[in-house]
Amino acid sequence: MTKDAIGTEATGYDDVPGLVTVRVALPGHLRALANLPGELLVEASAPVTIGSVLDAVERECPALRGTIRDHGAGARRPYVRLFACEEDLSFDGWDAPVPAPVAEGREPLLVVGSISGG
């Protein structure tokens, strides 16, 4: 892959009409499961929705299927939260659009595993 002007790897997805490159930041345990060193870059079709980004994550990293969304119902796992641009998107529907900076690749969609206990 080539590097763009700010030093990130260029995927070429932005050259394909209707496809955009979206950055996804995963927690350490999911990065380890998927053997990823850092942020994941996925291609998603415009208009970019939460569901289309998660579909792309599961397509790129099959090991993550069922870790963010339940296999059967497709619902968000109880201790997983989704954030972007300082907004909690966890309770938005899968058809909800991601914020423009995420769709433009300027900001990542953050997948956060919450911790509970006492």
C-alpha cells in the first residue's frame, strides 16, 4: 500500500465510486483476536451507516463476527459501546448514518468494551 499526505496507508477504496474508507478503532482484546496492530480501515458503501461499517468490519475480520453484534438477533452486545465525534451511537439503529467526519475518514468509529464488576 502507498502512504497518503499525512502518512497513513492509502487503500485505493476512495477511487471506487460509492465506496469510502472508514477508520474503526477497536479495543485491545478485539485487535488481538483479529491480529490487528492498530486501527482497522474498511470500505463501506455510501451512505455510510453504523450497520454498513460493522458489516465491513465483520467481512474484513471474520474472527470478529459475534463479538460486537449477537450472531442470532444481530443486536449490539450488552457490554459493547459505539462512539464517534464525542457522541454515543450505541443506541442508534443500524441504519443510522455515521457522523460526516467518520464517513469522510477524518475520525474513527470507536468500538469500546465496557467493564463492569465490583
